[in-house]
Amino acid sequence: MIGLSVNTPSPIKKIAAIDLGTNSFHVVVVEIMSDGSFRRIDDLKEMVVLAKEGIGRRLSLEAMNRGLSALQKIKILCDSYQVDQILAYATSAIREAENGGVFIQRSIDEVGIKIIAIPGSMEAELIGFAVQHGLSLDDKPVLIVDIGGGSVEFILANKNQFYFLKSLKIGVSRMMDQFKPNDPISFEQIDQIQDYYKQSLLSVQEALSHWPTEHIIGSSGTMQNIASMIAADHGVDVASFALNERCFSREDFIGFYDSFIGLNRFERQRIPGLDEKRVDFINTGMILLRYLMDEFSLKSVRISTQALREGMIIRYLKKEFVGLYRGATFDPRRRSVFELLRKCNWHEQHSRQVTNLAIKLFDALQVSLKLNVEDRELLEYASLMHDIGYHISHSKHHKHALYLILNADLKGFREEEIAIMGHVARYHRRSTPKKRHEEFSTLPKDIQKRIIRLSSLLRVADGLDRSHYQNVQDLRVDLGNKTCTIFIQTIDDPSLEIWGAMRKSHLLSEMLKIKVKIVARKISLCL
């Protein structure tokens, strides 16, 4: 069921990946593990607006100095972690500037960072790698759109392959420089920009005719800002919510677009979720997304917080760890959970035992507890992670588990799924879910119900390994009108397991509205 090696990988190398974009420089520092996986250590983002005077023109002295100052800060961060290698890739603004080579040489001479200016096709491929790694995709194609300052990358992909890769010079800063719209923008100017998009996107239109989809995955700052603004418009606290896997519908977007696109600069500055440094060029990104959704009948947008820099890491692993890197082999959700488990030095045998027992209880009681197949997966992960709080301390380790799960940046999960896993892990011991528990009480009622039902299963499963010696070898459930009997097969005396499970069975009994009973049968081991 678990499906990953029990060997614990060790860190072998530290890598920093720097994305030198048109508007911002962004670095991520990661630790490469012996199995070819990686985990994030730190990151830093600096807004530089390299192409303030226009993309394709000379970089001004002021722009160069802003960029070099940002690189100095990034280099200090890299040195503090003693990284073994720095990967620095430049995109449109540096690639197309007449004096881009001068900036690259100054970076080598003054900062000690060697920059590689990559073509747009490679930029699209790297973004595709990152999204495949960071989101839970299936066999159906999706349109990945990365709206940058100088270019926009379009990738049609599923979880295993790329169908189409394209980088087009229609980034938000380039469009602002080319059309110089009024503030607020006029309807006539919106039409002009959309007409330009129509001509530019013919290749994308053709690709979608071959590999149709109804869904966009958006990566990088512009898309993330749009998602944050829509969430804030719906009353979500954008200071604390998770962006990865955040979804919004066509209706959500159009409703917000209609209220936003006519605002002037001062009014845009007051919109929650919008980065102040994107105030001047967010409109062209909004117009592009509106055009894509209207023209290609797209129904939803899902956000990926992984983009070019993570793609750089994955490409490095594919190249340097031939035969070892397996990042695309496993589902991002499962891989992300196991990365957290390893980081927290998990109690593997106990956690796997509890997980197996919890899943067997789920399969027997799913219908009675009104749970679905998605709940089964979340219970599995919550069970695997239920004791990671020991990594902080033994005392209140169930509460520490909640904190770690909520703040681990687990990939491939929606925010509500992370909340369910965290709270189910939190309630594996001590108190059952209560309205007075602040974090639990703020969750939607339907999410609360799922947490209560799933934690009722985990509590019993954890009790059935009270000794942490995997005494219970198997179980089956007999669900009667007045009693739910759990028959367990054990290697040794079952008293401790029965005591441990029964003292935690009250919530399950409450959910089933009948008594819970545990009956044991000892089994012999053939040696």
C-alpha cells in the first residue's frame, strides 16, 4: 500500500537555483538526497524590474545595479548555507538586451555567479517539469500558463509527458511597454491588446485542437497574484492561506475581472492580495487570462507555486543523477508526505502499522461513516504522519504534528485537504475535536465532519499498536445492529492493545451510534 523504499535517504549536496526574470529574481535553496529527491531549505525573492525602460532595449545602469544588488543578497544567502553549486538562468530581459552580456560578465566579476541565458523553449520545458513535480496531475492534458514579464510560456502536458511547448513574447511588462495603456485602461485599449493576443496565440489554438482541455494551471507571480486577489475578494485571509493547488473557476475570475479591470492605479493599490510592485502591469495579465478563458472555453485555473527554479533543479537531477532521479515516478502528494516523514525522523514501523490498521477499519466502515475514496487517501497520509510531532518534543506531540503538517508546504494537496490531514493527526490522542479548539472551529462544517469521522478510525488504529511492537497482525469488522465488533489477530497477549484501542473507541462509537467491542485471537508464528 505504501509503495516507497524503507531505506532512509541522506543529504548529499546543496543546490541553489536562481530564476532571473524580467521583474524579479527568485532563488530556491534545496538539499539533494541520496535517492535523487530534494527538499527545500530556503528561498528569497527580490523585485528588480530589469526592463523598466523596455524589453529588448539596453539595460540601464540603474537596472543593472538593482539586479547586481539583488544577486549580492542571493549570494550571501547561498554562502550561509554553503551550497555546492549555484544554477542561474536568465530569461527575456537579459537574453534580449543589447548589453545583456555586460550584465552577465559583471555578475561573474562582481558577485561570483555565472549566469546562463536560456532560450524560451527551455524555459517552457523547465516550467513543465516543475508543475509535473509539484501538482497532482492525471492522464488528461492540461494547459500550463506561466505569465512572466517578458514572455509567457504555454505547455500542454499530463503527469508523464509534454504535448506542446511554446514561449511567446507577450509578457505583462512587454505588453505595457508596447501598448502604453491609459490609467484606468480603456475598453478600446483592451480590445487592441486582445487582438494582439489573438494573432500571437494561433499556435496555442492549434495545439488545443489536438489536445483539448478545459483547465489551466497557472504558475509564477502574475497568476499567483490573481489567485490571491480572488481569494481575498471571497473573504479569505490571504496572509495565511496556501497558494499551491488553489483553484478558482471561470465564474470567479470573470466576476472579479469585471470589477477590477476599470480601476486606476490608486484603486488597484488598495486591492488585498496584489503585490504593490505588480500594480503597474497586472492588467495585461488579467486581459490575457480573460482572453484564454473566453477564446478556448476554459473552465478553471489551478495554481502551482513551483515554476522555473524548481524545474532547474529537476533538470539538474535528471542530468547528474541518471538512473537515480525518480521524481516523476511517484505522485507528488505521496512523495511530498514521505519527504516530510524523513525530515521529521518518523517512527516508521509504528506509523506503517497504524496506517495499515486504519485503512482496514476504513474499508470496513466507509459506508456506515459516509466517507468517500478521497477520504481513504487522506486517512492514509494522516496516519503515516500522526507521530511526526515527536520531532519537536514528546509533550503535546499531537499538536506539534498539526503545526508541522499545516506548515510543511505539502505539494499536490488543496488547502482543505492539508487541514483534514493535520487535524486528523492532531486528534489521534488526548481530546477529540471540540468547538472550543480555535483552529478546528474555524473550518467549514463539512470539513469538520470529515475530520471527526476519520480521526475516530485513527484513534482506534493507534490504540491497537499501543505497545509499538506490531502485535496485531490482522483485523476484521463485524457490524451488527447494536455492536461493532473488531476481531484482531495477535502474536502475543492482546491486553495492552485492547486497552489502548477501547480507551480511544468512544468517538467511533458515537459516530456509528452503537457500542464498539474488541475481541482477540492469538496466532502462532511458523518459523
